[in-house]
Amino acid sequence: MLVCANFLTNRVVPNADVVVGLALVAGLAAVARGSGLTADDLGLARQTWWSGLRWGGAAAGIVAVGYGIGAAIPAVRQAVTESTLPWQSTVVKAVVVIPFATVIPEEFAFRGVLLGSALRLWGPWRASLVTSALFGLWHIAPTLHTMSDNRAVSGLAASTGGQVLLVLGSIAVTFVAGLVFCWLRLRSRSLIAPVMAHIATNGFALTVAWFAVH
């Protein structure tokens, strides 16, 4: 199901990524129900919501501070000036596309269904390593799909060796991000925490990039 969604989003219907993302969530919910996963297994138990909000809010605050520091550095600001979307498109992407096409489907898949299933088989460390490795592999297709559009790395993407380095770098970065999101999920016992941190990571990056060029 994940492979199909990844292929559809990056190769077949990239403009329907929100529809594909919501369909993936629905399909994975059916898988979770059929597998006997509980709300607690998925990080959705009501008693964990407040913990998720607290940990997620703290993580989002740290991300915001980090981006604020980065935006004050001229070299970093120069590297993100490829964002030339008008403000209306930027708002839609931050409020609709990032949450419903990317963050919620990915978190429900990797820190919800997959991590919940893996925890039943292994301990938290092995479950986190395996699901984070899969999260890294999940980003191969998006990296290949977008690398030529990113002016900061377009030169490197012009050669096969450069593309390999970019893909390996993307896998490494998202693997580490996956571990952090798993830690948030396990520490708070709530899926809300990694969802908030993930939205902050993607959404604040888009916002900072927009302000850098306007």
C-alpha cells in the first residue's frame, strides 16, 4: 500500500497528492483494524492527547528557534531562496498540502501502524530502527522527483554520482528524523507529538523560505 501511494504521488498523479494521502490513511486504518491494533498501539488513545500536545508543542518550538537562527545566517538564507510561490499558494501548501498529503499519512503509517505493529514484535529500539529505515527509503522517490527543481542542488543533480549522493543524504537525514519522531511518539505515548514536530519541520521551512525572497 505504501509503495503504491509513493509511486502514485511521485510518478502518476503528483497533483493529487492530498487525495492519495487521505486514501492511504483510510487504507492503513483498515489494515490496523484488521490486525487488531488498538488506539493505544497507534498513539491515538484519548488519555495521551495532552501529553502529545505538550511534547509536540515543545518540539515545534525548538524547530522554530532553529529555523529562526538559520534564517539569520546569510549563507543559509541564500540556500533557501528557491521558494518563489505567491503567498496564497504558500498558505495552501502549509495549511493543506503539507498536513494532509505528507505529515498525517506519513506519521500514521510510520509512527502509527508500522511502529505499533513493530512494538508487538520487538523492543522499542529495534522497532524504531526498522521503521525509521523504512521512512528513509520512503524518501528515495520524492528526492529523485524534486532534486532537479531545487536550485541549491541542481548542479549536483546533473550527474549520476551527484544524484546518488543526494539520495543517500536524503535517506540518512530522514532516517535520523524518523528516530526523533519515534522517540517523541514513545516518550509522549501519542501520535500527536511527532505530527506536530513534522508539521513544524516542513511548514516552518516553507515559511522561512518564502520570507527569504519577499
